[in-house]
Amino acid sequence: MELFGYEITRKKDELRNTETDKAVSFVPPVDDDGTPVIQTQPGGFITGGAYGSYVDMEGGIKNEVELIRRYREVSLIPECDSAIEDIINECITSDSSDRIVSLDLRDVKLSDSIKTKVQDEFAYILSLMKFNQNSHEIFRKWYVDGRIYLHKVVNSKREKAGIVDLRIIDPLKMKKIRNVEKEKDAKGVDKIKKVEEYFVFNEKGFDKSGGQDGATLKIAPEAVTFTTSGLLDYTRNVVIGYLHKALKTANQLSMMEDALVIYRISRAPERRIFYIDVGNLPKAKAEQYLADVMNKYRNKLVYNADTGEIKDDRKHMSMMEDFWLPRREGGRGTEISTLPGGQNLSEIEDIEYFKKKLYQSLNVPRSRLEADNGFNMGRSSEISRDELKFNKFTNRLQKKFARVFVDILRTQLVLKDIIPAEEFDKVKDFMQFDFATDNHFTELKDSEIVRERLDTLSQASEYVGKYYSHEYIRKYILRQTEDEIAILDQQIKDEKAAGGDEDDDDFGGF
């Protein structure tokens, strides 16, 4: 199959030296991205399927395509959608004064001119993605599906111009494949000879009713940016999303709510028992007479669980109907009695339980479920442990999503000859992507931290020079780094020289 897209290749001499010096292993590389591995034996015989990554999870989900569809269905449940919006709002904060995400290169060992070019290219990438406008939607797609594919469009005649467009690809139509070629050494042990990675695209998808023969397109790995949630199922073969834990709970909540509505409708009204006097009528005529009376007087309501509608339908029986019983001559004649309705219709503890469990499965604090719970503007010590855990969880999501920027930035810088691929791979781990936060709440937290440190400092000031050194106080109480200490000392010195105030302060002269 012909390879579509561009490849970032090395020079022949460089490639030859790299292959010669590479260590040999019998285990294929694993990136924990759920990529199916095709085992290729000597001679080119393929011993595995490209799309046969099936897994049975509780008998309901058979493949990755069905898994993504289940995620999307669950995300539309109101309670689940509300929890997802809480997560995305914490991860993606839109602020008029700052960018949603910025690139920090302070720890990257590059020249200032190169850093300036990298910053410019990163801003260009954000503009291609229209990230300032579509950041919420892009992040939601990645979070719900558990993966995201972006096509890096490059003009083949002008590769030096870099990426000209970025387009999101439906994960139902795209799949990453890893082809591992093995060969036997002198001892007969299979060793990894070559590992080839590429993407396959099919407009009709890769489900059981997939596309027609010949409709699959093989795409070069450099042409596509692929980022997953980083979560795998117990087989370590299929990537799962962050909604996976909520599938069962969300479905249980939906069924409980439907059952509650049906129970309320059926048990809320009082039902009647009609004893119809049929006299000495024969059995057939008595039954016909009873049916005629039933059709004349009964009310029939049917509840539709899909739409939530209630319809009047006289053709079917239901729990709502009254009871009609024949009575022969000699009895008490026609009689109507009443059955009382349900007495526990106000109990919804089970519904509240599953709502809290749903929020817990999505790592969202249960306190956010309560509509009357506002944000506490008090001291940082009053912040709940659940909120702290939630903050750490959202920070992890931001770091995982930032892999999208790393891959796109690598392609852009290599194509424009700003940074070689090998050098970028060395410094990429030192790049930090800072997402914008809610400034007001951040200021409250920072001011609280400074206040607590200064209070501790005031209590320890009398022991400076006796039990604690100045260096210890600055490093372990004020939490100042070596660079901060040097900068602050110089600033203090300059301020004293400018103001002519040479008096030492009360705290040891600094």
C-alpha cells in the first residue's frame, strides 16, 4: 500500500550509523497507546490482523469503535455532561488578558534567538488550531473519546514552509498500526529487526461493517498527531477514556430515573376495582359484556422511556389500568372499591446515591453536585481534600493533552530547519506548557502561602543565629531558591545604594 503524506528522514550516513549502533532486543517498543502490533516473520508473512483488537468487557463492548460510541452516548447524559463541563472549565480557562496556554522555555538549553523562533512557531500553531476560540471543543473531544487525531497538512512542494493547516480526524475512522519485523539469530531466538509505525484511514470506519476493499489509506506517522488518554484496559491492548469508569454508573442512574418515573406514574393515583354484575349471561356473552364496559370507561396511559412522553393508548394493558372483575347473580351486584396509591413516593435516596457515585467515578468533588454550595472565599485551610485531589487531576489532564502541542511543534521546527529532530527530542522534556488559571483564586492561594510563611518567619526570628542559620531560614521557611536568593540580595543592595539607607533590618541584615 502506498504511503500518503511526508516523512522526516535522516541522511543515509547518519541513518547507517544509528542502525549499526542500536542495541538489539527481543521485545518490541511499547508506548502504552494501545497500538496493535503486527508480527512480521522473515519472508514478509504477516501473523496478525490490523484491526482485530477485540476485547470483551462485561459482554457489551467488543471493539474500540463501539467503546468510543459508548463514551459519546454517556457524555450526553445531563449529570455526566455537567461533570465533564466542570472538568473542562478547570483545565481550560479563557482569560482576556492572557493566552489559554503558553510555552515556558526557561529550562530549555537553547539560544535566545532560537527560543524566540520557537515561541513564534508555537503562536502560529495555536492560530492554526484556532485554539483560543475552539479550545473547549478540542479538549472535550480528546477527553470524551480518550484519543485525538490531527492531520498536519503540508504542501509537498514547499515542505520548508512548514504546516499550513491542522484538521481534526474522527477517531472512528483512524487507527495507528505498529509493524514489527523479527528475525532469528544464530541461536534461533527471535530478535527485533525493524519497527514500522503508520496510520490507516477509512472513511467508513473500522467497525464490523467497515469500508469496502481498497478504501483504506496508509498514512505516514509524521503526517498525523496522535495523543491518547494514557489509560489502558486490563489486557493492555485497548485505550480507554476517562469516562470508562462512569459507563456502568451512568447507565444505572438512567435506568433508576426511568424506573422511578414509571413507579410514580403507576403508583401515584388510586386504582379502582370494578365488580360488574353479569347476571345469568352465558360465559361468552358475560366476557363480551365485561369487555364492552372496560373499553367504555377505562383510561389508559403509556410512558415512553426514550422521549419521556405520556400517551393515551387503549390498545394495550398496563399497570395503570383499573381491575375489572365479573360477578354472578346472587352476589352483591355491581360494586366499585379503591386501592390506595404508593406511600413512599418522596424517597429518592437511591437516585442521589448514584448521582454521587457518578461524580466520584469522574473524579469530580461531590460537593459540586449540590446547587446551593458556593465557592468558599476563606482561608486555604478551608479548602476540602476533594478539591485538592481534583486540582491535581486536572493538572495531569493538562500535561497529557500538552503532548499534542509537542508533536506538532516538533514537526514545524524540523520542517523549517529551526531545530533538528534529534536535538528537539533531547530538549522536549524540558518544555513546559502553562495553562491559564483563574487569576483571582490563584492570587488568594498565593497570598495565603506568603502570609503563612511570614508568620512562621516572625516566630523563628529570635532563634536566627542561635539555632537556625540565615541560609536555612531562606531556603526552608521562605522557600527561596538559589536563583531567587541571588536576585533578591542584589535588589536589596541596589535599593539601599539608591536610597542611602544602610541600616540593617531586624532580621539579621537581609
